[in-house]
Amino acid sequence: LFCGVGGFGLHCLKALQTKNSNQKIHLTGIEISASAIAAATQSAEELGLHEQVNFQSLDAANFALNQVDKPDLVIVNPPRRGIGKALAEYLNEMQPHFILYSSCNAETMSKDLQSLTHYQLGKIQLFDMFPHTSHYEVLVLLKRRD
């Protein structure tokens, strides 16, 4: 959700495909920007992954709230406003095994993590992608509580 040009999803798909060569793995990427989806689709084609992906230009929250399929992993990379309470509550109900949450705004991420009550923090990584600025990216792996 909020897949942008597909970087996170395509990287994970390629890695999972290598580790689980006998399993069919599929990626759905949702992003509101049509140009970002065009870039993601082109990247998938160049990587030879176009048959395993479905990129769509839609509102990520509206798309997710209307799904019945339960994925094993949900990757979210929302804009600075975060995923919001409604989507966090939906993810709690959907209960994928894992959520990878990437954020450029630790404050909204913190609020979202408080709403993801069915999950516990597995790992956290800070990325200084914008040296000599106050901006950074945070990636957390959330595991469903059993």
C-alpha cells in the first residue's frame, strides 16, 4: 500500500522468489499516482517479474478497506500523514502475519503503531537517506501477536 514506484515491493518479491522458488508469490502494489504506477510496471518488466505483479493506480486506503483476500505480508510506505486509524484498525482485523512499515515521519508512525494493537515490534532500522538534513526514513517489521 502506498507503493510509489514499487521499490520495496519488487525488492521483497525478488528476495522471496529466490528463497521460495517452488512457491507462487504474488505482489499487488497500490499507489494513487499513475506515473509512479507506470514506473513500477516498467521496473517489474525489466526485472522479469511482470507476471507476478499487479500494480494499480488507486487510493491505497480505499483499496485496502475493500479487500477480502488476506496476504501474508503487507508493506506500507505512506505519505507523511501516515496510514491513519481506519486503515490501522482494518490491518488489525485482516491480521496478515507481518507488516513492513516504512515512514519518513516518526511522529505519525508512532501514532499508527499505537493503533496496530494486534502487532508487536520485531525489528527497527533507521536510514539516513538525506545526509546533512533532519530527514530520515524508519523501517519497522511488525509481527502479528499470537
